[in-house]
Amino acid sequence: MTNTYFYKRISTKEKNDKQSFIRQDKSLKKYAEDNNLIYNNRTIYQDDTSGSTFDRKDWKALESILQEGDTIVFKEISRFTRQAEEGYKKYMELMNKGVNLIFLDNPTVSTDYIKNLTNIANTQELVTKTALEGTIKLLLIVELDRVQQEREIIVKRIKQGIEASSKKSGRKVGQLDKMSKELEEDIKLYLGDRSIKQIDLMKKHNISRNTLKKYVRLVDFKK
């Protein structure tokens, strides 16, 4: 009998960010419901530690029970790992063991897709096979690198917006009658990447922490 498990992770920088687990939970729970899968304490594993290592309490507990044919579902590949080289080794180790990995936000690196490429590689001559294996590794590493680059771009965009903002005058802190479209979009970015700091959003839009929290709850509720 094969089993499907669900894995959530937040980094050490996100430890005070309960919303990160909640967002992952929403996506994973919906996937379970859509596919008639059991989603409870027996199938859910989660860690609040860095993605640069696989030395994580719940991850090790999960990995110790995995059998051929089992499946692990993640919201995104960065919850599996943030380290490209070690991440690739662990990915291939699990796939070769017959464990399926599903990344809801990164379907091109889910094992079903990669297995198809691997199967093609195994039928080719040595040169072609080696090239395809390199392509598989590159695909995984590029996806991990893309996640990191997107995070850095988003943070940079927010900081530049603070410097260029004309909203620093003309309104007392906390006085915001209606959430602007720009603020809403910035909050969406913030909800997707908590390396963006609340204080940066507060400065850019000249609002208090309490006001920001109200709008964060409102935008998160809409998602």
C-alpha cells in the first residue's frame, strides 16, 4: 500500500510568521481534497528550520518511513530545499528509490516530469544520455536559482519604492481611508515572500504597523 504525505517548512527567518504555514496549508489541503487524499496529523509533516540542510526533525521522521511508490506533496520546491547541489542529490536519491515528489507551484520539477526525461535519457546513446542527464540537473538547479532570484528582485523593488515614494508627506501615519492598488500589490508580494519587511512597507506607504496588519489580513482573506 502506498501513501501520500504533505510537507511544510518555514525558514528560521519566518518563525514568527504563522501566515506562511497557513498559506502552504491552504494549497496542500486543497490538493488533498481535489484528489480524495487523507490530510491529517498522520500525513502532515512540518519543520521551522533552514532549507539549506536536510537535518530537520520532521523531514528525517518522514524520510525514515518512505517506501517505494509513496508520494510527498510540497507547495513549492523551496520548501523541499534551498540548496541546489545537495537538493539535487536528495531529489535523485528519492526518485531512484521510487518516491514521487510533487511541487504544486513548480510542476516542471515534479518527479513525473523528470522521470519522463530520465526514461528518454536511458534509451539513448552515451553522449545523448549524458547530455539529457545534465539537462535534468540543470532544470532542477535553475528552478531553485529562479526562486532565490525572484526573492531578491522583490525585496529590491520594495526598497526602491520606499526611496521613490511621494507618500511620506501629506498624511499622518496610520491615516489611510482606502487601500491603494499599489499597497495591495505590495502586500501580495509580502505575503508571498516574508523576507520583505513590514517596516519597509510601513515606510513606503506611511502607515502604522496596526494599519498594515489590518490590510494584510484583508488581502490574505481575499486569496
